[in-house]
Amino acid sequence: MSKIFESKIKSNVEVAPTIFKLTVDAPELATLAKAGQFLQLKLPSDKFTLRRPFGIASTKDGVNIFYRVVGEGTKFLSTLEVGTTLNLLAPLGNGFNVDAASKVLLVGGGMGIAPLLSVAEKIREVEILIGGKNRDEVIFWLKEFIHLPSVHSIFVTTDDGSYRYGRKGFTTDYLPEILSAEKYSAVYTCGPDVMMYGVALEAIANGLPCEMCFERRMACGLGACLSCSVDTVNGRKKVCKDGPVFDAREFIEP
């Protein structure tokens, strides 16, 4: 059940060029939130009327989200100081199936890596494949994941090959090799649609359950406006209400 939280900002720092990590003090929400769920944030200004959706990335030491400054709303958000009160509608949507999972491979691209952090906090054993445009877009994620006891291995790809300990290319280029070398109980993915579809196809080809967490712009976040609808094999569904996490078989026909 979602509810309104009035939560103060604990920190709001730039962790990479134009990318920020926002932490709010919301202990009740941290307890309620499931891995993969999201929140709708109301900016404290009359200039902005619609809430902004953000995936809940972590519930350690507060409720954490990551965001990229791409427009006036996120630019304004990046200026807010510690102690500012934010109005949050949360938790929203469903979540990843963490209770039945054992060893899981997480595959994330860009800002879609954020919700996978909450999975790594709740599953006993994970390995993760991280993809980004360049070194700056992956290095701060490594710092978030590397200290978690559940994370056994981290694989990295960058479009330009600028991270010296990773591979040049896309996550889907590296994925077949990773899947052939280890046994996993499932694959969970979040990021650009084209990446997730590629991950889903490879997982299904290997006989593995796969869950996909979709990112969409949303007006209401409650299933009323239909702005986040996606096509599935069973018809149109709403990311905010039916997702954001879906079984990959909803999109990949046998």
C-alpha cells in the first residue's frame, strides 16, 4: 500500500558528471519498499506540477535514488540542500522476485543499474554485469556494489572501452560468455529497452527465468493516465501498475 511521506534530504551529491545520488530520511518507507519498486517525488516549487518517478535504488542509511540532470525539473532537484523536505508517494509498483532466488545475474545499463542495487541488498548471492557509455558512467556504480557481501563478481562493459578492467562493447556482447561459465537461478535486468530485450532472449535461450524492470516517464504513477503503457504478448499493460517488473515471457513469445 502506497502512502505519502514527508521526508528530509540527508544528502544530494554529484557522483559523476550530471549524475546525482539523493538520500532522504524515510525509515518507514525503507522498511516497506521492495526491490524494484519506485517512488513519485513532488518537487518543492509551484513551477512543477507533475511528480517525477524514480526507482528506489537502496534502502541503506536512508532511501536512495539516482538521477541524471536532463531538464528543468532534475536541474532544480540537484540544487536542493540537506534538510529540505520532499513529498514522496511510495512505494509504487511491484518488485523483483527476491524470495525464490538463489544465485542471480543482474544486468544493468546506464541509470537502469539503480534498481538492481536494491536486489543486491536482498539476495544472498549475485553477480552483476554493468554497462555504460564510458568510465565515468560505471565507476561510481562499482563503488556502490563492490562493498556488498552478496556481490561475488562484477563484469563491466563500456561503449568506448575507457574502463581498463572491463570490455569494450555492450552488455549483450559479453552476456553469452558469462552465462556459459556459471550457473544462475535467474537473470534480472533493467536499462534501455533494446538491451533488456537482448538480455531476455539470451536468458530464455539458456533456459533461465528472466525479469525485466522498465523505466518510463509517468504522469500519475497509479495507472490512471496510461502514459506508461507497453505492448506485451497479452496486450497493453501499464508499467506503473502492472510493473515496473515483468516476467520476460510477457515480451518474448516462445
